[in-house]
Amino acid sequence: LLLCPAGPEFAAAFLGALYAGLVPVPAYPPASAKHVGRVEVILRDADTDLIATTRRTRERIEKWLRDGSPTRAFRFTCVDEIEAASADAWRMPDLGPDSLAFLQYTSGSTSEPKGVMVSHGNLLANVGMLEGTMRYGPDMSMVSWLPMYHDMGLIGNVLGPLAVGGRT
């Protein structure tokens, strides 16, 4: 589960998870203890106990999660503390177009959040459509208000420009 605030750490965590052959699950870091329920639903549904976040966000949410789920143990990876030397152990994951790229969860505003499986093929097709219809290219430069954990913000405003060498 990626609980990074929008910014370079979120993009690095998402890409790092893909690079490692993991399946990232982007979600908004809860702003208060009352928003932790959504995170707990996603953790349970995605069947994970690993949370990738920043040191600052971990300090803020760790107690809320433990207080809300005393029977569950969570592991944290702080993406702003990962050593670059660990990249030496990297091996190319065995991935194809049908491999699961990431899980995108609904907001949960009308019911519990529901996960949507996005394959690498789906992702590449979506980015290809952006390149063609929106004229994404290496000379592009954009600004967006969409959050990175949202599907349009992630694909349209982070991965799309990255794939074509643009800036966002």
C-alpha cells in the first residue's frame, strides 16, 4: 500500500514497486484517525501488511493504524530512507502485458472501497491513447491539481508524461 503524500516520493515509490515486480496500491494518506478505516479496508482487501510511505507520514499514521487494528501487524518501508546501494541486488521481474501492474481503489465515498486490477498491458494502452489523443510528447509540460493516487492523476499526469519524456 502506497501512503505517500503527492510529490516525488510518491512517484518514486510507485515506480520502485513496479521496478521490484511488486503490485503497488496507491491510496491517500489519512489526514486524521477518522480516515483510517478506508486504509484498513484496502489493506484487508489487497491482502497486504506492507505500507510504503515517508518517515513523516509513518510517524503520523502508525499510531492510528495500530489503535484501529490491534490484531493486525503492519510493516513499513520509508521510501525516503531506502539506500541507493540496494539497487545492486535488483533482478528483472518476469512481467508481461497480462501481469498485474497495480490495484486502483475507488474512493469509498458511497460504499467500501473496491479494487480494480490494472495490467501492464492496460497501462501501456492507456498511456498510448494519451500520447495519441492528448498529444503527449517529449516537449510537453503540464501542471495538474489531480492527486497522484487517483487514476487520472497517476496515469494522465505522472506516468503518461514520464513515458514520453515530458514534464509534469
